[in-house]
Amino acid sequence: MSCPRCNAAVPFGRSRCSNCGQDLKDYWKIISLSNIYYNKALGQARIRDLTGAIASLKQSLQFNKLNTNARNLLGLIYFETGEIVSALSEWVISKHYQEENNDADIYIGEIQSNPNRLEMHSQIIRKYNSALDAAKHGDEDMAIIQLKKVTSQNPKFIRANQLLALLYMMSDKKDNRIKALRILNNIIKIDVTNTTTLAYLQELSDIRQKADHFSAKPEEPKTNSRKTLPRLDENDQYKTITPYKEEKPSVLPFVNVIIGIITGLAVMYFLIMPHLKSSEAENVNNNFKKYSENQAAADSSFTALKSQNETLQAKVESLKKEMEELQGGGNVPGDSLVEVYEKLFKAANAFLNGDMEKAARNLKEIDNTGLQDDAAKKTYNKIAETAFVQASEKLYIQGRDAYNGENEYAGAKDYVKAKKFLEEALSYNPDNTDAMYFLGRTYQQTSKPKKAKEYYEKIINDYPDSLRVADANRRLRELGG
């Protein structure tokens, strides 16, 4: 362990630093508390209590921000729950505090070694944010479509699964509530103590999955196979049998037949035909009424479809505009979200490799208003805090050498390159008074005294404690200022 005051090596348990005499009792207590919370988080992670593990690791890092083991474990848990940006941020910070023998190198390398995986994670973030925005504006259907894509690409993304389950729960359909229950049952296996998931499951406690039962068909009643015979009238058994008697021919039957035919025709003409005509007219009226109803329904359906089509067209235009904005096109200036995160990853990689100038150049190209995640902004600020200062110092040295004709410019002063390096150094660190002074000297040597005076006066007025104030006063006197 190192002394927090003089950074000298101190054996564990020593109550006082042998180099500077610093009392280390409280320091050892703080380190022990950090390790206790880290060990507690390990146990919680083993039983899938990821929410509790995150809380314990954050408490551990509050006691000791240099506990890289706790920070690396926190990154792994974030990665397990689908929070890729937060995971990378923790590993980059861990690498900053411990450059050698750090497992964060392995984790970062596995992600950066596969550009397709990096692109997939960027798309997941973009689709989740799009779904969240759609849900906030009441477009649940579009949000569900986007979230289905997100959860299919990363089934462990807990926040996306929770939002999808919530949208299903908001529906009154029982099938959707069953879908929500299935989603929550899957993600509770990832983080068994997630309070949001448990609250949603409590809301769905009335839902129980039941097996489908086929209703049995009712048995058909058995019929008697024997034909029912007509029942004889008992009186027929006792009728008298009359003897046979031959009848004489008569015209009366023919007359009765003719009268019956005439009567039947009259009945058909006066009674049956009007009824048939009335029935036919009623059928025609019913058909016309049905046709009118169908036509009205078709017109109504056409109007509804037309309205729905206009709504869908508006949604398509909105999505096209949103896609153009995300890709850097349309009326929104700047890079797309994916390009912004790619530049941030490049800057982080250069930072980890010690190339501060390259890291600063990559950060310079980023519009940090495009960073939508707090962890990404934190990473940006952490890298910029170191990279900009070191890059400015390196560029100042190059500009000074070009002005003096030293090192690689030995024997050949180059005021053009000196001006370029020094101006770039000030763009990264406007408070670099060394670069400011030599830029004034460059303007003085190139016969631009007015510009030279501006930089000398800026050092004197804005940085009175700078070591360059005396030099700036001397140069102003040379210029008659």
C-alpha cells in the first residue's frame, strides 16, 4: 500500500508512515471498509443479487475510489445487465488509476476487438432511446416494436425488458399481461432483487398460466334403430265388412274435378299470387337495404382506412426525420450518435495507450452535447481533464523548438510551424502562459507587433502570478508599450 500523503510504500497494518510521519489509522479503517463492501458485493453477485451488489460496490468506491477490483466488478455487473456504456466508463476509469496488471485491459480489449459487436451495442442504445421517447409521447405500438428488437439483440438488457413488460401491462388484454409475466420471469433470473421487476410481478399476481383444456363433445343421444310402425286405430278392428257391389258409371266425378280445378286456379290467382308478389318485393327491399348497409360500412371503412393511412404516413415521416437526425443528416448539424460514441471510444483507446495528443484531437472533434448518457459524459470529462493539458504542453514544446531552431529544427528556425503549434496548444489549454508568451515572440519576430502586444498584455493582466510576467513586461518595453 502507498501513503496517501507522500505516496511512499507502507507495509499493511503500519499505523504511521516511516517516510513522512503521517498517521494512517483512519486510512487503514477506510481501506478496510472499502474491502468489506467489495467482499459483500462478491457474495451478492454470486447469488444473482445484482442490485444489492451495485449498491455495495458504489459504497466501496465512496470509501476508496482507487479500489480497481471493485470498479472492475461494477463494470462486469453493468455489462451483465446490458448497460454497456456504464461498464466501459468504469473500466476506463479503472485503467486510469491502475495502468498495469489491470483486468480492465482484457474487458475493454474484448469489446474493441470486434467492431461488429461495438456497432451492435450502439444500435441497441439508439433503439432503446427511440422506444423510450415513443413511449413518453404515447406511441406504445412503435415503442413495443423497437423494444422487441432491442431485447432480441440483448436479452439481458434489464431496463429494456422492464419497459416492454410495462407497456404490455398497460394493455387490458390478458394475452399481453401473460407476455409481460413471461418477460419478468426471465429477467428476475438475472437480477433476483431488482425492486422494479418485483413491483411489476406483484401487479401481475392475479395472472396464472393455465394449460389449455379441450371441452369434451356432448354425446349424441342414442336412437332406436327400429322404425316406428304406424299405430292401428282400434276402431278399425271392429268395422263391418260390406259385401261387394258393382257401381254404375256417373259423370258427377268429372264435374267435381273440373270444379276443383277452376276453384284452385281462382284461389291461386286471388290469394297465392299477391302473396308471392309481396314476398318478392320484400326480398328486393331487404336486398336493397342490405346493399345500402354494406355500402355505408364500406364507406365508413374507407374513411377510417384513409385516416389511419394519413396517421401512418405522418409516423413514417417522423421516423425518417428522426433517422436522418441520428445519422447526422437532415436539419440537425453534427455527427450521428454512433459516430460520437465511436470517437469517444477512439479517444479512450488513445488515452489508455498514452497518446494524449491523439486522445485530445479525438475529443476535440466530439460535440459533447451529443453524449446522452451520464457515464459517457463522465468519461469524456475524465479524459479531457488530463489529455488536453498534456497535449497542450507537448504542442508548446514543439512550437518553442521551432521558434528557437532546436532539436528537430536545429539550425533552421520555422516561425510558421511555431505559430501553428502554439495556437493549437492554446486551443487545448487557453491558460498555457508559456505557449502564450512564445506566440507573442513569434508575432514580434514576424513584424506583427500589435498581435505580439495583445499576448504580452494578456499574460500581465489575466495571469499576474505567472512566471512569464517579467518576460512579457520586458518584451513590451522593447516594443515601446
